[in-house]
Amino acid sequence: MASRDGFSFFSGQNSHLHCFVFGFVLLVCLQAEAATKKYQFDVQVSNVSRLCHAKPIVTVNGRFPGPTIYAREGDRVTINVSNHAQYNMSIHWHGLKQYANGWADGPAYITQCPIQTGSSYVYDFNITGQRGTLWWHAHILWLRATVYGAIVILPQQQTPYPFPKPDNEHVLVFGEWWHGDVEKIVKQGNDMGLPPNMSDAHTINGKPGPLFPCSEKHTFAMEVESGKRYLLRIVNAALNDELFFAIAGHNMTVVEIDAVYTKPFTTSAILIAPGQTTNVLVPANSAPGRYFMAVRPFQDVPIPVDNKTATAIFQYKGVPNTVLPSLPQLPSPNDTAFALGYNNKLRSLNSRNYPANVPLKVDRNLFLTIGLGKSVCPTCINGTRLSASLNNITFVMPQTGLLQAHYSKMKGVFTLDFPDKPPTPFNYTGAPLTANLFTSHGTRLSKIAFNSTVELVIQDTNLLSVESHPFHLHGFNFFVVGTGIGNFNPAKDPSKYNLVDPPERNTVGVPTGGWAAIRFRADNPGVWFFHCHLELHTGWGLKTAFVVEDGPGKDQAVRPPPKDLPKC
């Protein structure tokens, strides 16, 4: 990257030359700070072997995981995605706000039609007001099982981190691995009306680690030096599992979540839901040796999960590979107390340079209930198929991009009648319920006025079962002003909100049998997806979208679509 170094001013020149030189230097500085980063993504099928099984998988540039995108705050990024695989493809740049530029957001049939086999599409976007760790992934079918990677946004030139400078940085991306073809496994489950088979392993940077067979070559290791400090950029790209992560013999200091700086706190383990990112500082201050880094799922209800532990190695320089690593003490798989306590420690930095602009006045209140249920399926094993809903509505994916339909004022693609609250209130987290709450199906969206402030309460329910749900909002960050267990009480719970330094995120974990309240300002015009980031539940219909109206200013309306926008 270009830098500001190497420029000097000379005395004895006239003022016109001074102005010319200063203007030239300023122009060069601006160009250095706002570079264009160009990437080529070739979506292709590659043969990959894990756990003694080889299979063809969809990859980007033949890599699993895919390449990390590096940029600086203020940069323009263009990524030409060429699809050489047998599946249609779209890629989402998870956590990037894409101001008035939903055409670059990526979810198939929401902001674009997918990229057909043999076609290409250029995602073109600016990184404005964001820095930190985000990620990208396929946003169609279950293809993000193998099509994913990290995004590292460095601060602007000569802008330091608001925490001690690390000596080095490493990216850790957690994922899942299936022995078989994931799309076939999902289709088989759908045909039977049942959840598909769970994954066979978790992975760290695509590798399950030495606790699995045939994994000698499939273990990620990072070398560290005694006395140095390391920044780990952690992404949970798993499809369906919240994960605990710890390093044997070492504590971590959390300094960022979802590309937003936090008040630092030290912990022995972190909890990270699918879709979330976390940056931690780790000092190499233990006795030189080899230490396992480990991930294992958190699940506090009796639902089957892949509960095996994936590992990588934190290895001190000069220590031979013959030294056996030690395992960390991870929280128990059902340790609800740790999970709730950890999330309660997360706070926005809320400094002068990085303020937490929490909306204090709310223009629009939304209350959404999560419902799991069964729909009639004569061809399925039990005559039913599992489904999911928000406010009793199972979302039906359209056959054209919702943003294009909105921009072009197409009729018959969606309706703007998604309800602000559930039609039938009940004891949401009481005894397990199987009653028919008259769930409907439709492509029903919610319209939000530009620049209005929104409070959205997401309530888990005991329809079939309570469960934790990580919800992701495209196009925005939001503040998690409150969470709780049981039913949300609108008369009492808002008085307990944190409106000073709540965590700012793009993906929030709704606790099992509880609720989460988020606030955001709807200052980004377009159509923005809102969905559970458990791929299983998204496929069942646990999703909707918000239509944010255009604002009055020339830069407050959805931009015209690019000429190469894919067609359905």
C-alpha cells in the first residue's frame, strides 16, 4: 500500500508553487488512503481430502477456505466472481454495510439473481466507516459449507488500534465438514421432511486437527515467540453451531466483535455464533511448548449436534513437533451460565474516536416471534416437514431479486404487509407447544421510513422447542440494548436496557428460551435481508426482509443497478 512518506516542502518558492505542491501532495495522500483493491474469484470444483475421505467441493480459486480479502478503511473493492461450478452462485460480504448499494450485498433472490454457470458478476463497493474483521460466504443453497473466507479491513493509514499494538496477526476461520456431498445430504433430508445429517467434523482454517483420523497434514499451526503479542481474527463460518474457543495455557483479551471495537476484557474462552467475528489479543507468556487451540459446540437444549472437538496448534518457536500439545479446558457443551456471562461482558468502546451512537428515541417498535413447526408433506416419512416462521409467517423465496423488484416497481413479487407483532400473543416460553398457530406462507416484507429509528425485539418460543438463534441483519450494524430469559416484558424490561455502551454487531445471538432487543437507524435505503444464520432454519423459512425507503438527498436513494447485474 502507498504511504505518505517521502514528501517534503522547500522554502524560497512562491506561494503558487506552494499551493501546487501542497495540492499535489494532498491528492497523492488521498489516493494512497483510498486505493482500489481488485480481486478475481473463480468459483470452481476442486478435489479435497479430509478425514480419510476425498470428494469434489465448490471452492474459490481452488482454495478451502477461500482467500482472505485485505483492504483499508476508505478503500474501494472490486471482486469479479466467475462461476465455473455446476451450481448457481452468489456471494455475500457479511457485515459490510453497502450504503445505498444493495446490488453488492449478495444474497440470492434478495438483492440479486444468482450468477449462472459460465457467467460473471463484479461486486463493486466502498468500505466506509468500517475497520476490523468480517467475512464473505456463498449465499445460496448450503454452498457456504465450503465457499467462505475472511475479510480484513485495516484502519486508515497512521491510525493506530485502540489497544496495544500486536506483534503479528493471524486469521482463524471455523467451519464444518461433511464426508458426503452437502447439497445431496440436504436434499435427502428435505425429501424426508427431516433435518439433514449433522457434520462429521468442525474445522479451523479448513482443518479438523490431529484428534481426527488421517489429519497429520490437516492441522493448522501458528508459530509464536515468547514475550510477543498476537492478534487473532476469528470468524465462525460454521453453518449450524455456536462454538466455544480456547487456547490451552493462555488467556485472551477481547478487543473487537463484528468489526466494532469493544471495551477490552480478559477471558479463558470465547463464545461465537455462526456469522459472528471476534478479535482477541493473546500474549505468548506461558512456558515454551505446544498448546492446542480448540473449538467445540455450545448447545443447551437436547438437539443433536456434531460435538467433536476441532484443534489447531499454538506453537512456540524452537519447540520440536515431538512435544505433545496440551488441551484447553473448554466450557461444558451446555454451559448456559458461561454463555450468558460472556455475552454480558461485551461492551462498545464508546470513546471519542469510536462513539456508540445508540438511538435513544424510537420511531418504530417491532416484536418478532421465532416459531418452529411442521407443515403437511404427504411424500415425507411422517407426513410432515419441519418449517420455521417469524410472526407466524414462513418466508417464501421469490424467483427474482427483491431489490430489483423494489427499484423497478415490479408488481406481484412481494407484499409490504409483514406484521409489526405476532397476530396471536401467547406464553411464548412456557410449556412446549405444538398447537397450530395458523402459520401462513408468503414473501411479505416490512417497509421502514428512511432515517427512522427502529427497536426490534426478537423472542424465542417453545413451539416444538426453545433454541438459541443467531440473527443477522444485512446492510446495518445495530446495538444490542438488552437480552433476557423468558418472555419479553414491554413494561419492565426496557428500563434495564444499556443505552450507554451496548455491543454493536451485525449478528446477535437470541438466547435459548429468551429474547434480544436491538436498535438501529434505518439510514441505508434498499432491501435488506434479516434471517437466522443457522442454515437449517433459514432454509425452513426463518427469515424476512426490510424495505428501507429512499431519503430526500441525492446520496440517500438506491443507486442504479450495474449493467452486469445477473438476470433470473
